[in-house]
Amino acid sequence: MSPVHRSKSAAPKGTSGSSGLAGADWFNMAGEAWWMWAEAASVIAMRSMLIAFERPGHGREAQRMVSEKLAAAFSLSQRLATMPPPSPEQAMRTMLAVYSPRVTANRRRLTRRLRRT
């Protein structure tokens, strides 16, 4: 029995078909989501330290944290509302596109800030 070969157009719904493996794109997105979670955990730890130990600018950091969360949630909801009903894969990609760059930027900024003080 020979293996089944699929073209990109024959890929199962919800997959990109680029790798030939149905779950490969979800596997990659899971890796991206895990990395974002790990970075978010470090951001939470750094912000908690700034606020708990009342480092200079801790009040501004708390305000920034809340305003950034609201802005990111609004941005994601706006993107999802202006696109046709997304597949689960599209919704996940959109979420990663909105949140990942913000989390990475916060991790870099807070790391630089904590190294200075």
C-alpha cells in the first residue's frame, strides 16, 4: 500500500497544508503560544518585583500594565470583528500576532530597566 500524498488544496480544513502533516501547523502554533506564555511569566515576575519593592516608577508601571492590557484586548477584538468568521487556526494566529510582539517588547524593556537599577 503506497502512502497518500496530498496537495496543498487537499489539506484538511484548519491546516495550512505546507508541511504535509495535518497537525504540524497546530504544533508550531502551540510552540509559539508556549514561548509567549514563558515570556509573559517573566514579564509578570519583573512587574511584580517593581511594584512590590516600590522601585522608582512602580506606579507608572502599574498604570501602563492596565492600559496595555486594555489596548491589546481592544486590538484583538477589533481584528476579529473586522474579518470574516475565522477558523480556529486563524483565530489563534490573530491572537499570537496581537499579543506576542507586545509581550516580547515588555520583556525587553523591563529587562533593560531592571539592569539599570
